[in-house]
Amino acid sequence: MQSSNSTCVRCGQTIQGYYCGNCGEKRLEEKDKSLIHFFEELVSSIFVADGKFLQTIKLLVSNPGELVRSYVMGIRKKYLSPLQVFFFANLIYFIFPLISTFNTNLEIQMYHLPYSAQVREVVEDYLEGSGLSIDIFKVEFEKTSSSNAKLLLIVLDLLQGLFLKLLYLKNKKLFLIDFFAGSAYFYGFYILIILVLFPASLNFISSLFGVDMESLINELNMTILFLLIIFTYMFFILRRGYQTNMIGSIWRSLLVGIYIVPSFILYRYILFWVTFWMVK
């Protein structure tokens, strides 16, 4: 689909060759509109372009502190940005929601969380005023909540970034955006490895060897394992990424691990209100 006068569609300059000498825009041809070319570009952007994608994912697992350190230093082109990693992980989790950690059904919202008394009162008042049955409301609420749960994951990144900033309040060399970046890398790892890859591996082993993994792995063991992973992962982010000494990295990592619990509760509280106002 080449223009007869070979004029750049972006800046209007005459093109000699395949690229505009003024702005760098490529001259559009018919093959550029083909489906095959689209997938060629997709594969190239992920696996070929400077190895940026694979390099980032590798470091995300093996050396997360290096990703954060590079971001803090101002290195932007070498790796995927924190938000790119975060939203990529979110997309994978959206496609393969093997563990519904972030979604919270109506029963849990109404009866099993610290703020459940308030939620229960709000829901009961709404049902009484609208004349809807709890069963009808529950179906619509949980369908909407399932979608919102993934869209609102950014809230967790913001909450943790703010908490990290408080832990480094005296450090004037680190800015709030640096902590949002570290949190985005952290949740990228958490979603990809703990919520997608780990359960997928368990399902694969279970189906391959016919082992009942649920009988071997209980909720308490998983909670302890996940907390240890979170503490260790955050330790390396703080130690290398923010150039923190050993003791400082340990106590801050412990506090972040503890903070995960109230941050998830606050996230679920926000999730409830967003979902409730969308379905009422």
C-alpha cells in the first residue's frame, strides 16, 4: 500500500527508500497490513528486540534488585519498564486465573473480613430497598467483582509504593516513583510466579504423575511458603535496588511482609465499593 508520491504520512516529507529521513517513519506497504506481518512484529518485539523482554523476565526471577537499581539510576532502555512488567503479568493472570487471590466473593465480603459488618449492613439495606433477592445480587456482584479484581491490581502497587516511601522517609535521594517502580516489579513477580507459574506447575505434576497435590500441600504450608518468598524477594529489592544495608533490608522486608495483609484488606475494601456502585 505504497503512496504513489512517496510522501511520509506523518510529517509530509518526501521519502527516499523505506524510511523517512526526517522523522524515521517507515513507508507503509501492502505486506505491512497482513496478519502474518502483525505476528512477525509481535514475536520480534518480545524475543528479538535487544532481548529486552527475556532479559527482564530473567532478572525479575533471578535478580530483582538489579531491575530496581537500574530504574533508580535512570537506565530506561535496557529493560522493560516496571509498568510494562506489571501489566504484562496482569494480562497473563487475566488469561490464566489459576488462583483467585485478588477476587473476593460476596460471602467473604459480608462475613469474613474486618469491615464485613459495614458491608453486610450496606448490602442488606440495598436489597431491602430494591426488592432484589440475595441470589440475584450475588451473581451480578461476583461477575463484576471478578473483572474489577484484575483491573484494580494497580491499587496494591500504589499502596505498597507509599508504604516503602514511609520506610525511606529520611532518604532524600529516593523518590516516590522509585518505590512505585519497585512495587510494580514485585507484583509482576508475585503474579507471574506465585499466582500463575507455581499453581500451573502443581497442576502439571498432578496430572502427569497422578498425585493429589491438595493432600500434600495445605493452606498453612502455602501461606508460610509464600511469606518466605515475599520476604526474600523484597529483601533483595531493598538490598540491591535501593542500596540498603543488611540490617535495614531485613527489618524493612519484614515490615513489608506484614504490611501485605492490611494492604490486601484495604484492596478488597476498595474492590467492594467499586463493584457495589457498578451493580446497584
